[in-house]
Amino acid sequence: MNAPLKLKNTSLFLLLFLVAVVFFVLDVFVGSLSIPFKQVFSVLLGISDASEEIKTIVLDFRLPKALTAVTAGIALSVSGLQMQTIFRNPLAGPDVLGISAGASLGVAILVLGFSSVLGVDMFSVGGSWALVIMAWLGSGMVMFLILAVSIRIKDILTILILGILFASAASAIVSIMQYFSNESMLKSFIIWTMGSLGSVTHSQLNVLIPSVLVGLVIAFFSAKSLDVMLLGEQYAKSMGLQVKTVRIMVFFSTSILAGSITAFCGPIGFIGIAVPHIARLLFKTASHRVLVPASVLLGAIVMLFSDIVAQMPGFESTLPINSVTALVGIPFVIWIIMKNRKFTSV
């Protein structure tokens, strides 16, 4: 990378980081109860003499929600980037390929099935781990099916269609489970499917953040291998790359990232598809050593922005986060389809 380009990328990374910080503070500031900005800022710094009520609102509700938004944006964006590279498909993503649907199936089995039988408390640490592990297993199952299919079938469009079919099959099983579940469990699950960043507790964050960090570490270590994978599997093999090992690592990382977010926030669409393309558009590169950190920052920014819009400043009600991310992501998906009329490589 030449010096001017490196300086440009560094400046852009710094700008994105500052935007992310500003949006994070705004996300904590915005809410149904109007709290002066100085008071919010001082509470965050721990130097405020505000009432216990305000401290509780800021530290126990708004701060965890903002942290969840950052974590969700990062995880979904990086998992989408990895999927688009592995399948060399601009529309690949955790929600399109059925990974989020698989995670939803795992959660449904726990919430609609085991929790009523075993009495698992979703808000306990044990319940949080049970929730995220079931989401990992569900997303991992779909990833394994896609991996098995991709070994035998090389056509990218066919793999994409099969991913959609796997998602439909998982959704059908969930619908059957909903039909036979009791009223209280059904209500809890339906609320969960709407997607929410504000329902994640401190104990759940203690599970969510480390889980996402594990997936991110794998993604960062896989960045160089993903650059080689862009040139095709045959070329990657000729360069001595263990293609199967790389695929397994990427699928494991994606299952953890997408599964963890789906477990605690519900299925959130379009972020995983749109953000990697925004990163490519801004940095004008295919290098994953640039795109992975870029997706991290842009994912955090887009999700924080979506959460701010979902708060509907000036109103007491809150929109489902899925509705906002759809409105943000759909224009990019349309643009991607118009730009890539044939599903070739990214």
C-alpha cells in the first residue's frame, strides 16, 4: 500500500471512529425521558451528582442498549463480509443464507420447548449461555448444510437459492412450534422476533460481548486467507492455502457472530448485506485487512444510527429495530442488484 493511500485510509478510519463515538453518545442521550446532555455526559464519566433515577436510566438502560447496538452492528457486518467473500456473491449475508433463521430455530427450541419444561430463566447467566449456545447450534447447522452443498455444487446462484430454502425450512419448523406452544411462551417469542436492542441485560452483555470478540478474532486472523479466496478456489489451492480449513474457520466465526446477535436481539436483517458494500465503496479496496476493520466501524455507525431513528426522538414509543434496518438496507440491496445483474463475484 503506497503512502498517500495509507494516509487516506488512516484519515478515513479516524473520521469513522469519531462518527461512531458521536453516534454512541447521541444514542445514550436520546430517549423517551429528556435528560440534559451535560448530565448524560457527566453520568457516563462518573462525575455526576444526578438523581439515582437518572443514573439508572443512563447506566442500566441506555448504555447497555448502545453497547448492544455497537456489538450487533459489528458482528452482523463482519459476518456478512465473510459470507460475500466465501461465496463470491454480493447478496450473501447471514439473513439471506439462512444463518439467522437457523439461529432463530435454535432459540425457538429453547424458548418454546425446553424453557417451559426445564424452567430456564432467560435473564440469568446460565439462561444467557443456554440461549446463545442454542443459537450457535442452529446457525452452525445451517452453515454445515451450506458447506456440504457448496462442496458438491459450484454454482453461486444455486447455493444462494438453497440458502433461502434452508431459511424457509427453519421458519416452517418454528411456525409449527409456535402453533403448539402455550400463550405466554408464544408471546415472548413473537416479541423477540421483532428485534430489540433495549432488552439486553448486563448479564446478557457479559455473554454477548465475549462471544462476539471470539468471532472477530477469528475474522481478523482469516483476513489474509480471504484475500486469496477472492481469486478463486483453484488459485488459492495452488498458493498452498487450505481452502477447507479456511471455510470451516469462516463458517465457525460467522455462526458465532450471527448466532450471538440473533440470540439476544432477534433476527436483524440487511445490515450484513449492506455494510460490507459501503466499506468497499468508501475505501475502494478488496483487501480484507482494510475491509474487516472498516466493516467494524461502519457496522457500529449504521446500527447506532438505526437505533437513534428507532427511538423516534420526541416520542415515547420505539420502532422495532428490524423495521429501521430494513429501510436503511433495502436501498443498498436494490443498488447492489442493479449493479450486479448477474450474480458473479463481489
